[in-house]
Amino acid sequence: MTSRDDELPRMSEGRLAARTVAALLVIGGLMGSINLFVDGVLREGAGRFAYAATMATLLVLGTSIGTRGRVSPRHTFALVLVGDVIYLVVVLCIHDPLRYATPLMLLFPALVAAWFLELRQLVVHMVVTGAVCLAALWPSYDDTVGLAVQVGVSAGMLDAAALGVFMLRRRVQRLLVATEKLTRLDPLTGLFNRRYLVEQAPRIWRQARRDGTRVTAMVLDLDHFKRLNDQFGHAVGDRVLNAVARSLQGTVRPADVLARTGGEEMVVLGLVADAAEAQQLAERLRTAVSAGHTVDGYGVTASVGLAVSRPEDGEDAVAALWRLVDRADAAMYEAKRLGRDRVATAVLPRARVPRPEETRAWPGVPRSEERRPALDR
């Protein structure tokens, strides 16, 4: 996966965190504001003012984050700690904390921490939860043992819930990664499949246009593979395919995309400066296939078809990919016809010299849009 590919999950996670945090802040602010209209809950004077300011802050923060639609992991961590501290402020602003401000209020920041924070940040939050519970419950207990029991129960349950949700989240993430990996890999060889090849096309076409390079597609088809299967069995054929896959994986460049597109056919997609560089790469791949053997000595050769194209602005990358692969596939069949175990290059038709009448500007069409002969790319 490229760094650009990794940006999409991070952006999605950031939007989800922003919406969740914003919703919890707004809900907490609205629910907490009810106490402003209930007699006997808040301390009068500075306590009521501080409480009202705290609830207003929650609403403002929630609205701001919801409007922006994104929040960084660092800011999420800070907001979780702010949520812990806000609970302590609420405790100091009311008459009877045990009745109107139980530690259950810390469940909101605990769940956010469990789902969106990394392990080290979660541990910090768990420690802060214990400290906040101790500070909040201290004035309500004269007995040290009773205080310790209540703090242990409250903080312990909150931390256990947070840790449980965190472990569940990590398990879900691992399952999603494994599932995504399976959808992009060929189960026999471990190579990428057609789906991944298609997914990578837009990235490769963008990079080629940005760098001024060309895209090359190389189609490799194993020679006489059906005969090998018929003579020695499919188990031997599978071992040969795996040996070929290992040889090719050790030969392609890190930025190239190597995919098994079906049967004994594989495609390599990459960027090159010119056709000569593509020819060298194709020869290396052909040599790697012929040099690779199974542990019991079975091996094959490959016919390689090569095509090169210069991406154009505005073209559909996936459609252009399959046009390029089709040209390389046709060249591969030419390599088969010429005797196998060789590289054949797809050649574009030569550009036709325009007739004199074709060089005149069309009526109503600017000269920059005159019809031009196709250039060899």
C-alpha cells in the first residue's frame, strides 16, 4: 500500500471521530444544562456561573468540531482529558455529587478514549480517571476505606469498560485488515489480483503525468503450462506457480505492481522513462521465470508481451489500463508465435503524414484544436 492509499482510512477515521466527539459534547452540554433549571442542585453564585460556563463550552466545542468535520488524534486525546476535568468541575459546582454527579458521567470520555486513542494515550486517560474519581469523591466520604472502595469500584469499572472496548476495537480492526488483504491477494501465489491492479491504476497514471514518465504493462504467460499440469498433475503446477511468483517478487521493482490476473497469466505494471527501459525490465522478468524452479526441479519459461504508453490528461485510468494490457497481451501472443520464452513489444501504427487539406484550420475551430496525426507514444 502506498502512503496515498493509507490517507483514506485516516481521513475516514478522523471524520468519524469528529462526528462522535461533537455529538457527545453537544449531548453532554444539553443534558447538563437541565440542572440550571432545577432548584437545589447547583451552588449559588460562582458555582452556578462556572457550571453554566462549562456547559456553554461543551456546546461551543461540539458545534465547532461538528462544523469542521474533522479532528486530529492529538486533539481527540486533549478533548478526552478535558472531559475528565469537566466532570471534576461539575462536582465542585453542585451540592450533592453522589446524587447529581456520579462517576458514570466519565463513561462518555472513557468510550471515546477506548475507540479513538492509541494504547499509551488510553493508559494516560485511565490513570487520570482514577485521579479524578478520587478528587470528586473525597469530600463525600469521611472513611478512608469507604473512599478507597468507591474510587476503586468507580474507576475500575470505567477503566475496565474502556479497556474492553479498546480490545474489541483492535480485534475488529485486525479482522478488517485481514479481510481487505484477502480481497486484494491471489490465494494460491500471494500475488496481488485484478482488483488491486485496477485500484492502483489511478495512482500510477497520476504519477506518470506528474513526473512526465510512461506507463508500461508486461503480460507474462507461462509456456506449455497446461502440458505440465496434464503430465505431472495440478499439485506440481501449483508449486511451479508459487516458484514463479517468488522469482518475480524478487525481480520487480518496489514501485511496480505485480498481479496474477488468472490461470498462468500475470501482469506487471510500472513506470519507465522510455521503451528501452521497459524492454530491459521485461527481459529481467523473463530470465527470472526461466531461472526459477521448485525444490523437486520443475520449472517453466514465459512469453512476455510488452506495451508502453504516455498517459494523457483527462483519460480514464482504468480504461487506459485495460487498453494497455490488451496491447501487451497481443504482443505476448506474438512472442508465443515466434517460439516462446521471449519478449515481444507492441508497436503502435506509424503516424500518417497529413494531406495538405488536413493542415488547414477548420471553419470556426481554433488552430490549437486542429486535427493532428496520432504520435507514437
